[in-house]
Amino acid sequence: MDGEEIFASGKLFELVHRQVGDKVFEVARRAPGVRLIIVDRVKGQILLTREHRYELAGWDYRLPGGKVFDTLPEYEDFRTNGEEITEAAASKGKAEGREEAGVIIDDLKLFDKSTLGATVEWDLYVFEVTDWHFAPDGQQLEDGENIDAHWFTYQEACDLIMTGRMSEGRIALILLRWLQQVK
């Protein structure tokens, strides 16, 4: 890769021209996200959140999580300093587990990394969490968040995916693969 130029930037995405030899490619880039598969293996259950999503004009079931970086400049600074993104995603995952799900995560392991595609850079880091405990004061939601945490059996979670009640497609696919692995 010869170089790149950010030619437009909004709150969530920036548009980049990448010069590769004599060709210019256009890419939309967004800071990565993190999702958590929080498991109670004894009960055979998984924790999902029910979240009101304005872009869906309704409720959606999701894996708890959020953005690894709150702003594009913060992400750009991180990208240019050469630090390991997986560690930053794990740290943010622990914070999101506390905020959205009301759990304190003692340990997590990377289950999968979803890369969106060639012309859109928006990676999602999905961690499996089996070592956790409930936070004594529950969820710590940000202003404007409307999120409930619920436990589902593995089969119920699969049903949510298959009936479209979990609409974040690439995360639903990763969760479906995880569910097939534990059955």
C-alpha cells in the first residue's frame, strides 16, 4: 500500500482514498466494535440484551457490546501508534459487560473477529465470557440507552436468530456458529 488520504469524515465513518500503485480505491472506515458472548455453562444459558434501536424503529436482541473507541480521532491515534487492537477490544469489552449487562468480567477470550468487507472497514471483536459475576449495583447505562439484559437457553437464542428477532446479521451468524459448537 503506497498511501491513503482521508477525504471526508463524519461522526461514525471516514472516507479514505487508498493509492495502490496507479490505482485509487475508496474505503469507508469505522472504529471497531466489541461483542460479548456471556455464558452460564451450568444452566446452559447465554445473556442477550434487548435494546431499543432507533434505526430499526423498535426492539432488537443483541450480544452486549459497543464501540472500542468513542471517536474516529481516538481510533486514528491508536491505529498510528502500533498498539495491539485485540487488547483494546478486550478492555472495552469488560467495560461494556459492566455497563450493558451488569456483569463484572474476570476473564474473556477472543472467539472471532468479523471483518465487514473490502470497501468498508468495520471489524467486530467477539469474546466468549465464562468467568464473570454480577455487579452489585447492576447495569450502568449511558444516557439515552434503553437496554434490558435477559438470559436465554441456547435453543431460545438460536430461535431468536432464526426468526429474525436478532437483526445484527454478522453477529447472529457468529453466535449461531458458537451455539452449534456447544450443542
